[in-house]
Amino acid sequence: MNTESKIALITGGSRGIGKDTAVSIAQKGIDVVITYNSNKQEADKVVAEIQAMGRKAAAFQLDASKIESFDTFFGQLAEYLKKETTNGKFDFIVNNAGTALYGLFTDITEEQFDATMNIHFKGVFFLTQKALKYMNDGGGIINISSGLTRFSNPGSSGYASMKGAVEVLTRYLAKELAVRTIRANVVAPGAIATDFGGGHVRDNAEINKHIADVTALGRVGLPEDIGGVVAFLCTEDAKWITGQRIEVSGGMNL
């Protein structure tokens, strides 16, 4: 019987939802690899926190919007996995990395559209495609989406459209990868108080109050509201869940 620990790869794992996801997954007894774009110091702190829990952890630099860099990234990851595992593979990928795009439909430029598409859809598509070579059968894919695919707030047409594309992709992944018993699911947070989008939700008192007012549970979400749900999807308790969208929004805009 193979008692080797499972490993999860979380993109954008140095802060916010990604950080809480990495820590929550480690708490489930799963080793962790995170990526960061520019903030190595914060990524190293997350690695140290997880290692202090007795789990293995590592961080690698990755710009999840630059598809041409993915082969180099997986080369580095493969070297790490060869040292840490018997078969050089990992089990779960959490596509969390992302940036904000706020702007009315009439104002969004092609450059903004392409930048958002590259990180939120094209990057997710091809990073996951390349990851499959290094994934164990029976693992899982968790794509982070948004409550904005269900309800519409002016100023989010570009961002929400990309997330909608990811949700459709996830259902196809669940269908096509079932032959390898790889599950694919979506976690869709509501508005979360992080530094995402320059702290748009966290730091603007008017926006914060409005969100609390339209949320059944009466407050803005926090990163720790999300990570545990993603971690659950990496456990045996979730072995019969695939192709699903799980919204974690506290009942926003019901």
C-alpha cells in the first residue's frame, strides 16, 4: 500500500485566498507547492508556516499569464517532484492565480481584455493541460471562479466572462478526464476582503457595506471562508464530486 503523502499545486498561493487554501490543504495532511508572481518574501512565509505544521512545502515563481513560460516551470517542478516522490507526480492543481479588471463594457480596451484572458482563461487552460503529464490518476482539479458568473455587477463584464469560460471548461475536464478518475470542480467565491484589485472590497467602506447588505449572512467574505472548501475537494470525502460549481458567498444576491 502506498502511504506517500499527496501533493497539491496552488497557483497564486502567497496571499489572500491562495494562501488560505495552501494552509487549509496542508491541514488535511497534504503536502503543498505554491506559485507566486513577484512576492517571493510572502511566498517563503507561507512555505515556512506549512513546514512548521510538519508538512512539506515549496514555492516557485510563475507568471500564470505567460503560457510560453509553462514548460520551464514544469521542468523545475519535475526536478522537485523527483526528489520528493517515488514517481515524480502530484495529485491536485488549484488554479487560483488572477488579477482584477474593473471597467464598464464600453470602456474595456483590447489590451485589458487580452491580459485578463491570458491569466484567467488561456493560462488556466494550458497550465492544466501541461500539468496532466505530471498528475497522478485519481487526483483533482479545482478552478477558482467567482460569484459574478451567477449575478451581474456593472463593471465586471470582462472578468466575469473569463470566469464563465473557466466554468464551462471545468465541466469538460470532468467529462474527458474521468477515464483517469481525475475530478474537476469549480469553487466560486463571493466578494472577499483581500488586497485583490488593490483592496477594492476590503478597503472601500461603501462597497463593503453594500456587499454586507446584499449577503444573507450579513458580512463580506474572508479568505478563510474559502480555503477550507477547496481543501475539502482534495480529500476522499469529496471523491464523488465532479463537474460541480460550489459557490462560497455567504448567500450573496440570493
